[in-house]
Amino acid sequence: ELATLPDAPQPKSPTFSDPLVHASAQQVLAEIARSSTPNAGFVERASALMVEQACRVLEGKTGRHLPPDALQLGRLQGVLEWIGQNLSSELSNAELAERAGVSESHFRRIFQEAMGMTPHRYVLRLRLERVHELLTRTSFSIARVAAQCGFNSQSHMTACFAAAYGITPARARQQARA
């Protein structure tokens, strides 16, 4: 079983007009709220991106396109939180769009605009971060980690993990223990 972490109070999520600043802030807050020991490297990189983009916005260097409106960002925020809480479930674009209350094609478009990646890529990234966390913080079997992170098979998880990190899950676990 997963070790249960003490329930930390959930901070009120700020909303930013720039979609990249908003998405970065949400990711930092989610990472901090998700674990008693957040991934410092991830928080640092996301925070640096957020600050860099905020400076670009203030300097007027972000282009002329309009960001998604507040309603769309609100819809996405709820979906992003739900994704983070349900990584072990099958998370299809159709289901995510339904949760956002929009059509699947509209959901893919607003998600891409706001997050800079497809919903599938985003879910995969979160799952792989969770895989890495479980590999380094638990003694769960690799098959169990795969199942708890929403992968249909250990081999699929291993292939995705190796493509993202350049090493196998077993090797990542060995390096973390060394």
C-alpha cells in the first residue's frame, strides 16, 4: 500500500493572466501539496520558468495572441487537479473533456494553448514523475509501480521511463539507493 502522507492544508491557487505563468505556478503548488518532500529540482525548474515568463510578459515580449479566458483556465485547473489525484486511472481525452465540460476537440485545443503540450503528453509526464518518486521512495515492485501510475504493463512503463530519463526504472532505483 502507498504510505499515506499527512493531509496538508491546500493553499488557495492563484490565477495569472499569462497561461505559461499560470500553468507553472499550478505545477509548483501541486508538487508542494502532493508530497512532504517535493521534488526540489522540479520545483526549481518550474519556478525559474514561471519567473522568466513573468519577466517576458512585463517586458512585452510574449507576442500578440490572447491567452485563454478565465473560464477556460478555471476549467483546466479543475481537470489538472483531478489528473494529479487520479494518475492510476485511465485518463482519456474524452473523459478529461467531459470533466472540463467541453467537446474533446475544444479541450485538446485549449489544453495545448494553456499548457504548451497535449493532454496525453501532460498525463505521461506526471505519471513518469510519480514512477520516479515511487521507485526512489518505496520498495514496491516495478510492476506494482507501473499499475499504481496508470500504465497497462510494466514493459510499457519501462519503455516510456527509459525514453524520458535515459535509464531503466530498475537502474534509477539502484542509483537512488547508492
